Amino acid sequence: MPWDGVIPEAEQAEYERGGWGGTVGFGERPALLVVDMYTAFVDPAYPFAAKDAPETATRIAGLLAEFRRRELPVFFSTARREPTPASRGRWKVTGTAAPIMQNADAYDIVPELAPRDDEYVFVKTYPSMFAGTTLLSQLIYHRVDTVVVTGTVTSGCVRGTCLDAFSQNYIVNVPLECVCDRGAVSHAVALFEIQMKYGDVVPLQTVVERLEGR
Amino acid sequence: MPWDGVIPEAEQAEYERGGWGGTVGFGERPALLVVDMYTAFVDPAYPFAAKDAPETATRIAGLLAEFRRRELPVFFSTARREPTPASRGRWKVTGTAAPIMQNADAYDIVPELAPRDDEYVFVKTYPSMFAGTTLLSQLIYHRVDTVVVTGTVTSGCVRGTCLDAFSQNYIVNVPLECVCDRGAVSHAVALFEIQMKYGDVVPLQTVVERLEGR
Amino acid sequence: MPWDGVIPEAEQAEYERGGWGGTVGFGERPALLVVDMYTAFVDPAYPFAAKDAPETATRIAGLLAEFRRRELPVFFSTARREPTPASRGRWKVTGTAAPIMQNADAYDIVPELAPRDDEYVFVKTYPSMFAGTTLLSQLIYHRVDTVVVTGTVTSGCVRGTCLDAFSQNYIVNVPLECVCDRGAVSHAVALFEIQMKYGDVVPLQTVVERLEGR
Amino acid sequence: MPWDGVIPEAEQAEYERGGWGGTVGFGERPALLVVDMYTAFVDPAYPFAAKDAPETATRIAGLLAEFRRRELPVFFSTARREPTPASRGRWKVTGTAAPIMQNADAYDIVPELAPRDDEYVFVKTYPSMFAGTTLLSQLIYHRVDTVVVTGTVTSGCVRGTCLDAFSQNYIVNVPLECVCDRGAVSHAVALFEIQMKYGDVVPLQTVVERLEGR
């Protein structure tokens, strides 16, 4: 797993001592969440892109096709230049003011993941796709019980979205090839902690099989 | 800082490239949050305690005295044996069923941090002290603008509480000697990410000075 | 309907002009919510009881039996003497301090609706059963799509609960014999507005048939 | 008061029996909320406008000037043609599909209340301005303790917004000349219930004096 060599064995043993880990499985009504796969977070020319974001986009596109083929709900998130200090929040970041962020397509979802007209794109401000949006009510509308969380960055918006989904009692699955991060350590540690406590971090192939096997 | 040697320099450089880090400072009306400092999470006999939880309790007690002396609001969280599967949620943990967790004082806040009658203790189910509780409305009642987050574990309930506080636009401060974790890597990475994005991770002494200097 | 003679025809015509009304129907996975049927809100000796609260309790008991027989989820709410000003909130009420409210059973759910050990009772502070509780995550756990809202008072906690359920995209049904209020006008107007906009206000018999006909 | 003659004296006496009513007053940091004053809800040509919406807009404009003069935060809400069933929710209304609702300015805030570039407009789906928006975090950013709620309709989105504000422990004030409704009974009953339980329903002049007298 991606955290081997990052989380020392003694620390993994601490989790065993508490009885952490195991499997949450998969429900009957999954939804796919694609977190923040917009140009400024995918294109290496921007200061926010993880190195492997383009390949991650390609792999998410494959999973997206599986969801669309089965007519299952799919949700995207992006951001925008917020107009006021209160709507921008207290992010400790200055890079969003960089000239390149003024590009017209900076906040567009990348073309290979382009949302269809009947798919919803949340414009969010905070890490979690749930915070300050109607994602929760839209999941309830579709009677979703399982969320498959993909996108970027693993340790930030992906993790925050997983945590909120878990705290609302959704079954959480993270296909490990479909998330990416700027830092390998942050990526590995986030996946480890999600797997120990909140959801199943599994190969993309496993998610596809679970989707098929419902 | 605790993350040096854990987060490689090249990964720290990625954060610099995005303009992360900086300072959020301190507001005029701080509240102290003491997350999950109950017996089962502090006493080394239990499977959930971080090794340095007892010393962390002692340091939090000092900060608690500073808040009480100034009559500033203080909030605690604990858990309980929840009666139904739906109220227990989807935690991937079996250790909560261990015989030792049946001890009468397993969910009591440790004596040196014992809440006073006029201090509120939230019984929570999920990582964040905000999830499914009235913490937010109580902070609003007290016109709080800054939360100082302490307790255990850094990478779990402390981090989840910081993230929700940040996503509600509170100024977040984490005094680094007042949080602890079962794993040193998880601890360091959580603090690094909070410091880069969501709040100020600073020495306890700095928090005390900020409290004084309002 | 209970609002005829209370809402003038000309005002009902305004709702027709906007295309309000219609039917939301019933989903596959209903849950029953029993709002605030505790002694102080049911027993006429207390200053908060609606006159017809005891008969309403009897009718709710019948519906509760239907839900239990089908092993469908059931949730209750009550209140308690909250310990701090911030946890009591900004209710404009002094009656909660009356001597009778100190009775040991003031906040007990009335005996004919006594919750079973495997049924959850939320201790709430605000009108809606969702506010500051884990009701939402528990409904999600049970994959509920429809909430049947009963209890007291129609224009206060029942209405607030219906509004939050609607705003989370649940299908809302209110069996009109299973809600009561201190004032006949408030009762009628609340039911009219729920029926026009947010959910189906229907005879108890209709709810039982919908339950049967899923 | 507007509810005299609508709520019978015997029913008002029931509220006295419970000790309802009184005053919540005004805090130090008020914000103004202008709920749904967009063309389709103000212009009498549309099926959703209250008859006195235009005069209400004029009176809100006066209060808006008072808030702007003091550089206090101001927030607006509007709606839009939502793209999917899940994002439209379960509103029991067909009038939103009327041809007139396709007008380009149907969802524009009316000109005399036109938001400035530094004032935020929430695009909301549900009654309360808090539901599925970042209003709460923006109020927290501005350290608001009091919300003055204006707009349309009194018994729907205004009331829902007041209820959520109350449930988050904000001090709620409703200037009675600055809210309007399609129905006189609904209007009066909503104001009565807000005044009894959740906030202060007072003349506009009183709000202006409280604003001045902080």
C-alpha cells in the first residue's frame, strides 16, 4: 500500500492495538465525486497542480464512464475568484492571486472530465465538497448510500470530503489511483488514515468490481 | 518544527510554490476547545491513548487556567457507548468493544481537566467537535472569533475540528505542545498541513502571549 | 381541510396563481419522527401542552405500531434543563423556569409512546429535530427517503422539522391527526403552508395506506 | 400589531401562559439580510409577487442605506433556473416553469436594492438563506451577533431564515414594514410566532434607533 515505508511499522501496530482498519464495503446506490479537477489544479503550469494530476484525470475518466454507463449520479467541484474577503475565507495562501490564475479557463474542469449538462458542478470555497453547498441534499435526493471520492489533493479537499461523507454516515470508497497530491508523504498519510478509520482505500479495479457486483 | 525530517524539503517547496503558509493571527474573542481528553484516550492502559497524552493533559491544564482566569469560554468533548448502529456510525474500529471500555470512567474527562458545572461537554460521535453538536451555535452565542484547539488525536478529532472551524471562518490556533497522537508521522503531517493551509500551529507560549496581547 | 375558514379564499387563490400545492407522494424507505411528545408538552397540567395533545399521543401510538411492525426506523425528540445560557439559546420564553418544569418526569416521553431501547431519542435545543443533532446522519444510515413527521407543536418544532427535512430533499408527509398546537389558527396556517410548498398534509389513514402500498 | 384580529385573544393567552414573548434586543454587530427581492418576487406581473412588494422594496432601500452608511455587512439572496431535479429540490410548485419566468431579469435583485460589487448575493434553492450556502461562515467572518431580516415572503423564506438564525443563536430582528407576503393571514401569523418565540418583530423606526444606539 502507498503508506508502507512512510508510516513506520510501530505506528501501524498502534492502530492494530485499537482495532482500526477493516472494510466498510459498498452499498446499493453509489455516487461519484470528482473533487477539484480544474485546470489550475491539474495543468503543471499552475502552482497548485500535483505532478501526476494529468494521469489521475485519465484514470478518473475511465471510472466516470462506468458511472455514466450505469446512469449513476456524478458530481464535480471547482472554485472561482470569490468577490469578498468573507467569501474567500481564511485560506493561508497567496498563490491564488498569481497572474496565471487570471486565465479564463483556470477554474474549468479539465476537458477529459468535462461535466455534461445534466451533471452538477459545485463552486466551493472550503476543502470539503459538502461545506456551504447543496451536495448533501442532492445525495439524499438520489438516495445515495455510498460515495466514491476521487480528485485532488488527497490530503486536502479529497480528505475533507471523505471526512464529511463519513460523518454523515455514507459508505466511503477511495480508488487509490484516482487521487493525487503535491506531496508523496501527505498523500500516503491521508490514505492510511482514511483506510484505518473512515472508508475503504482500494485499487480502482476493486471499485469497478464493487460497482458491477451490487 | 515537528514536521522537519518527516515532510521532505522538496515537498515543502511545493507548498512554497503555491504560496501556502503565513499567519492568521488571533482575534478578540477566543474560545478553548479540549478535544477527547477522556480516560480511554489518555490513560495508557487503554488501546486508544497516545503515549504522551498524560503530559499533554498537564499542558492543556495550564492553558485552561489561563482561559478560566480571563472568563473566556471553554468547551470539552467526550464520547459514550452509543445505543444503535446508526448512532455509532461507520467507524472502522473494533477496539471500542474491548472489555476495558466498559469501565465506568472510560468516557470521563481526566481529573486534571475536569469541566466545571458552567462549562459544556459535548458528547460526540464523529471526529469533528462540530459534527452533530451545538458547538457552532454556542460559539456564536459567545461571539467567538478565534478557536484554540487542543486534545487528541492530532490527525483525527483535533484535525477534523480545526478543518470545520476553518470552514466556518474561525481563526484557528493549535498550540503544538497541547495536542498528541498515537503516531509521530500522523502527528507531524497533520500539524504541517494545518499550518500550511488552515490555521497557526505555534508554541503554547505564543498562544498565551496572544491571549494576553489582545 | 383544517385551514378552510382560516385562510381566506382570495389568499388560497394567490397560491393557485403561483402553481403551489400538488403531491410529493411517498418513497420506499420511510422513517417516523415523533417530535417533543414529552410530559411537559402533553400533560395539560403544564403550561406548554396543546389541549388535544393526549388524543394526539394516542393516534401517534397507532402509527408507531405500524412502523414497528414493519421494522422501520423511528426517532423521538425531547429537551432537558440545559446547563448554560449558550446551550439554552435565545428562546423568548420564561415558562421553562416554572416550578412544575422541575418535576422528574417533565422531559420524559409520555408512556404510551415510550421509546424502546433500540430507538433513538434526540435531546434537542432548537425547534427542528435536525438542529444540533445527528438525526440527519442517522436517516442517511438507514437510507431513508421519506419522513413522516408527528408531534407537537405544529407551528413550531413540527414545522421546523418539516422545513429542514424538505431542505435536505426528503419527501415529507404530515398525518394531520398526529400533530397538535396550542392555537387553532397557528395549527391551520402551518398545515396550509406545508401542504402548499413543502410536503403532503394528509389524513392518518392515507399515511397508513402509503406505508402499506410501498 | 399585524396579528391582532388574526390570532384570537384566547390563543394569545395560551402563549402568555407559557411565558412567551419578551425582547431579545440588539447586539453590537448587526448584518442586514435582504431575502429574495428579485423581479419575479417583486414585480406584480409575476405569479410570485406579494401585492405590497414594491413599497416593501422602497422601505428596505431606506434601511439598506443606513447599513451602508455605517459600513455594516449586507447580504442578498436570489434564485436561478436550477439545472437538475436534485438541485431544484422537492418544491410543490409548477409556476416556476411559467413563460414569464424565462425573462432575462426574472432573478435579478430589483434595481432600487441593487447589490454593490462588494456585497454578496447568495443563489439559494431552499427557503432559508442559510441552507446550502456560505451565509453562516460569512456572518462569522464579520463577527456578526445580530441579523436584521427583510424581504419576501414573510411566512416562507423570511421565516425560514429567521428560524435558522435563531437556531444558530443569532439575535433576530424583523422590521415589520420591510417584509411582505402573498397572504395577509400567513404574514400576520408568521410575525406573531417569530415575536413570541424567536426574535423581535418591531417597527422599522425601532430597528433604525437600535442601529444608532449600539
